[in-house]
Amino acid sequence: MPFYPKRPVKSFQDLEIYQKSLALTAEIFKRLEEDSVRGPLAGQGDPLKKGKASAEVIIPSPFSKQKEILIDTLLTAILELPKLMAKGHGLRFAEPPSAAKTMEEAMLVCNKIVVYLELYRDLCNKAIEFDFFDEAIGSYLALRFKILHLIKSWERIEKSYAASLPPRQKSVFSSK
């Protein structure tokens, strides 16, 4: 099997983890939007109901408010992840410790997304197949692992660069 080197990373858009997180964000956003069109969340009643029932005041269940909060939190998290990766890559050269911290924050967001996806699947889902959630959760866990490897790679590059400098010259990459 021939060896094909990866393309050089010129911007955050070239990062595989950024591309994957962006694709997952778009897919999950669209699927949740389709699922929300299927009808009101459980406990909200049918707002289009005609007849005597339409004169009644429908009081939303306290659970429906919590479900809305869960959905908003999930959407916020999936939209935040690509931004964190772009920020981490931007800080990589000027402030490597801050870049690593930002990427660690992205790993934390991946964990949160997994929790929110599981909660949505079990509490709010109306029509999305469970396999979709299993695949998305697996993808976010794999993405988290790749972010960790990217952080370690950046640290190795930083150390080798600092070691190549003359003893008296301090690296801009050194954190001390």
C-alpha cells in the first residue's frame, strides 16, 4: 500500500478535526430541525387543535421547558466546538499553553455533546433512529481522541523547536 502524506496544515480549515466537527454540526443541526418540525414536544399539546379544546388554555408542562433548554444547550455546544478548534489553532504559535488549554476545552465540549446527545435521544427524540445517535456519539468520542493527539503533537513540535535554539536564545514557544 503506497504512502500518501497528509496535506500541510495552512489554516484551521485544513485540520481534519475541524472538518469533521463542522460536518457533524451540520448533520446534527439538520436532523434536530427535522425532528422539531414533526410536532410539539411531548407535554405541550397540539396548538393547532380545533373545536372546544382550542378555547382551553394549554399550560405547558414543566418538562417541555426543560426539553427546550436541553435542545438549546445541545445546539450551543455543537456550534461552539468548531469555533474552539479555530481559536486553538490561532493561538498555537503565539501562545502555545493557551492553545493547548483551548483544545482541552474543546475535548470537554466533546464530552458534553455526548451527554446532551444521549439525553436528547432518550428524552426528546420523536423520529430520529437510534443508530444516528450511536454514530454521532462514536464520532465525537473519536474526535476527542484526535484532539488529544493533536495537542501532544503540538507539544512535541514545540519541544523540538526549543531544543534546536541556541542555549541563550529563549523560544517564543516556551511557557516559562
